[in-house]
Amino acid sequence: MTADPTPEQWRNRMVEVLRRPGVVGAEFLSPRVERALRMVPRHLFIPEADLPQAYDPFSPVMTKRDEEQVVVSSVSAPQIQAMMLAQADLGPGDHVLEVGSGGYNAALIAEVIGPQGEVTTVDIDPDITDRARTLLDANGYERVRVVTADAAHGVEEGAPYDAIIVTAGAWDIPPAWVAQLVEGGRLVVPLRVRDLTRSIAFVRSGEVLESTSALVCGFVSMRGEDDHQQTPLRLSDTGEIVLVFDDEAPTDPRLLDHALRTPRVELWTGVRVAPQEPIDGLQLYLATTLPGFCVMRVDPALDTGLVAPNSHRFSMAAVEGGDFAYLVTRRTGTWVEYGVHGLGPMAGAFAEQVARRIREWDRDRRGGPGPRIQVYPVSTPIDRLNADRVITKRHTHIAFSWPTP
């Protein structure tokens, strides 16, 4: 690259990075998506950013914060946008709904589907839709329909859609998204299950959604009618340890009142991974097979050493009755080994149960395909669902079926 590269050179460099083997989603990148990424001037849709920031393949750009300085809107990293567009398998002439507006992603969609296609983008925040409208018009994308509304209801005006791409973290899938898809239509959504977010591509088959891919991602959460608050459970009097439940919080959290008064059990599984090896499969396997899966967070300012996580912000954990356990790692030469710490009256047995799941993943799942994920209306009787694990949300049952080892 020259000492003073042009925006076009920045775009081409960005695309070359996104095409590299090992980049998440690179295997899905189609010529249509690649062409759009090379054409649309991303920097003109992010006036807050300079050229290096705008074209950093792996960094989002924050565009709005609330009164408490929490990010409520951003332009996603190019890698995430390219990945989701590829997952959606868009074609010329498609009608597409984008949930969550910004302008740039809608422009990419418009380029992929061509002049015979139709793009509708919707957001609940009028500041965001006003910004999207202004930026789209200024850059030649006047034909994109911009709607200010709660996306939980979809947008009837442009329905039915060949594809719906959700660019905000969703805890559930509203019925309108399924109803407004054509049969065989694609829904790509960053779906949060037990505090893990995956960009899942679904295909509609009647009232059921069938997954075709699930890739790691992170997004600002949706706002509006389908907003979902997590359930925090503080274990210590000082408030240093918090277990966060995204689904299926304990019905009687008082059972854990005495867990921290018991000796900490520590065991090692013998399961080792390379330092840069992806572990998203292990995360999803534990989240869908362990009872009481949750995330443990520790306030570093209040930390008294009752627990010893590798990260204060995120440790995979699980609860059963009066016991809880969390995952830890240690370096063993050039490898990283997984272990389990447990607390509670039956901590040894529960820690071994968690360790057994880690060994199962290592023996039967590691490096293999992920689970089949199906979404059913919540009215469907659970006993009709042939799945390894069913997680029930407000509108849907999310069914996970792992392939035979």
C-alpha cells in the first residue's frame, strides 16, 4: 500500500484480509458480497472514523451511547457484516429486511441484490433512522426504504421477504419475522442462548426454522418490546461474585447461600487445546448439555479470592442445587488445559460432572460439526420435539440436536 492510500485501496486491502483462510466466515464469502465490499464507500457512512478505523476488518465503530454511556448503536466490523451477508445467500432481485439500521449494511445489501431487488431497513430509534436516511441519500442509495418502528413486529410494507438479516443481538425470534419470510426464505440472526451469541442462518420450513450455519459474533442488544433482561445472582455478601443467567435461572437460589463456606474443589480434565484453537464448539456444547449453565463474573475491586477465574468478566459456569462450578485453564507447555473449580456441599461430584462433559466434547465433538438448531413456535408441545436439549423462550422453543459421535 502507498504511503497515502486512497479509500479504494483501503477497501481492497480490507477485502483481501477478509478472504484469508482462518477468518471466520471467509469460506462463505461469495463474489457478489466481495464486489459490494469493494464498491460501497464505508468511510462515508462512518464520518466519526478516520480511514484506518473505517476499514479495520475486525473493529466495529460506536455511533451512539445512552445517558449512562452504554453503547446502543454501532456499525459492525466488516468481518461480521461480510459473514452475515454471505450466510444470507442473497441473490439478484431478492426482497430483504434489515433489522437494525446504520446505512452502510443496507447499501451493501442493495449492491448484492441489484436494482431489481428491494431493501427495507428498520430501527426503533429515530436518531438512527434519520442518520441512515441521510447517509443513504448522500451516497446514491435513495431506493432503500427506511422505517422507524419496533422491529419485533417486522415491516409489513415490504413483506414477504426472501431474507431477513438482523444486525442487533436478539434473545428470541418474534413470530413476525417468521410470518414475513417466504417459504424457504433465510433468516440470519445473532441469537443469544445462555449468554452465548451466534450468528445463525435459518431457512423457513412451514412454521419451523432450520439452521444451516452458526458462527461466533457479538452485537449490541435489541431494544423495544422484545428486550430481555438477564437474571443476576449474587453469591457473596460483598457482591464480588455474580452468576448471570440468560435462560432458566434457578427456581430457588437460596440453595446456594452456603456454597462459598465450603472448601473449593479443584480438578483437571486432561483436555488440552492450542492457545489459538477456537473453542466455540465447547462453549455451545456445555451451554446445551449442562444443567444450570450460566456465566460467572467477579468484581475485581471486591475480589477476596473466594474464586480464582482466569477472567473476571467471563467464566463459563453451571449450577445444580446448592453447588456451582466454573471452568478454568492453565498452561502446560505449549498447550492450555481445562479444569473445573467447584463449591458447595456436593462440589466434588458436580465438578466431576462438568469435567465429564468437557471430556465428552474432546472425545466426540471436537473438530466436528456443530448441533442442528431448530426453532419452533412456543405453542408446539415439547414432547413432539426430538432434540437433545430444548430451551424455551418467550415466543419459541430452541431445539439443539448434536450429531451422533
